[in-house]
Amino acid sequence: MSQGKETTVLVLSLLVTAGIAGGGYWFFSQPKSAVVSPTASPEISPQATIGTTTPTPTTSLNLDTSLPNPTILEIDGSTAMVALVKDLRNAYSQINPNIPSTYGIPDGNPTGSNQGLKNLIDGNVAIAATSRPLKAAEAQAGIQLVPIAKDAIAVFVGINNPFKGNLTKDQVRDIYQGKITNWSQVGGANQPIRVINRGITSGTREAFQDIVLLGQNFSPDSPNFITWKQDETTAILRDIGDNGISYATVSQVEKQEIARIVAIDGVLPTDVNAVKAGQYPISRNLFLGVKKTTSPASKQFIEFALSPQGQQIIQRLGFISVQ
């Protein structure tokens, strides 16, 4: 090869090398903000199909999303999940601002797990929030439940109740079945126990009945046994008095100044690690339910509840993540 040709080849080689190096420098020197996050969620119109930008769920949802998206995503159900659903709705609205959501029909007051599931089956709402599993008839109606959180049920007394000890789960069962009727029988003062039960529409009541009473019936024949008409905790707290006992989801009770949570089998439901480990004996899953044929927006709402952001909301409110 002549000296002129060798010089030409050398120059071309240097130019190619410089081009590759320059291109590599350009790529790696770009600011990180120029890289599009794979989890970014654009606005979704009411009839849009949910795409890969939806927060990735941590459990597979086997749902048919062939129904059109609703103008309003209506939800109803558990009163124990009011704060939880409210905060999930607020965060979800940032992902999908074109579809507003409501909780409770017809006036924005949730009707309890039982009625919420009935409203879902009847087509009055798109999603039901429930603090209990499905009954056989509900499962046969084509409802699918997805656990989004774990919750402990707290047994509580009035702050001025002389009883300062703890109870066993068996003693709580005997109290609600009328076998223990005086605080002196469990180490307290000699005064009758005023037993306050939740309303019949309450999912918390059904969970309590299954876990504590082992599915057996309450014994409301005692003159000191009260069944609340509405599924509400605030009114029960106000009425608990110095000799009453009742129960509610722990997040509704733990910061109340007029009530004191009773340890069950020596464990408090406010001990998150104990609840996670299964050491607290009265706990349950919380669910969102939809029909197996639903809309993309309904599925997206549940997927959001299961996403890292949704699970952070759940933990911030005192519930336990399902992850």
C-alpha cells in the first residue's frame, strides 16, 4: 500500500472512532429528566383503555374489562374503610382526573359491607369496599374480591372504666354470648357489663362473629346487650360509658381520648408487628370487590390500591400492607 493510501485509511479510522466516542458522550451526557419513566401515568379519558402506564399491580386481576368506563366511579361499602377509600380516591384522581369517584350512595354515606356488596351485585355501584369475605350467594353472583390491606379489630372500653386488665379471646366470646355478665368475673369492679354490638349491616360485626364467636350467634337477650341500629363507631364511642364494651377497626379507636383499647391474649392490636406475625387473635383482610366483567377504570382503581403508592396510603392510615 502506498504512503498516500495509508494516510487516507488512518484519517478515516480516526474519524469513525471520534464519531462513536462523541455519540457515546452525547447519550450518557443527557440529563436524567429526558428519560421517560415507565410508570408515568398520563390522563385517561372516560372511555380510554387502560394501558401499560397503569401502576403495576402486585397480584393478577383476572377481570374482563369490556364494559365502558362510567362517568362517575361509584363505590360503596364498609364504614371501617371510610378514611382508606377517601385517601385512595383522592390519589387516584391525580392519575385519572377525568373520572370522579364517590363513596356511599345515595348521599355520600357508606352503607356497610353487606349493603355495599348488594349494591355492587344490583349494578348500583362499580366497586364495593368490604371488611369481610364473600358469602356463597355473592360469589355465585360473579363478584371477585381483591385483598388490599390487613386490619386488626380492637376491643375497647370507656376511658374511666375501672377494668384495667386484658381479656382472652374466649372471655370476649363469653361476654358477647351472655356467659360473662359482670366485670368482677374478669377481674374488674362489681358492675354489670354493658355489651354494645355493631349494626347488622356491619362487615366488622360479621368478621368479629366469625373470628371471636367461631360463627356462633350473639346472645342479645340480656337486658345489658345493645345492638346498634346503624353501622357507626363514633356514636358507640360516645355511648360506651364506664361499664360498656364494644369493638371496631383499630384505626377508628386508637387515637380516641374517651376509650381505651383492651389487650386480647396479652397482645394489643396497635402492635403492627404482632398483627403481621399473627399474634393478635382478632384480625382480618380488607377487600375491594368488582364484578368479573367490569370497566377499565374499576380495574385501574384496584391496581392503584395495590401499587406502591396505594400501599403507602394504607400503611399511613394505620392499616397493614398486603405486600
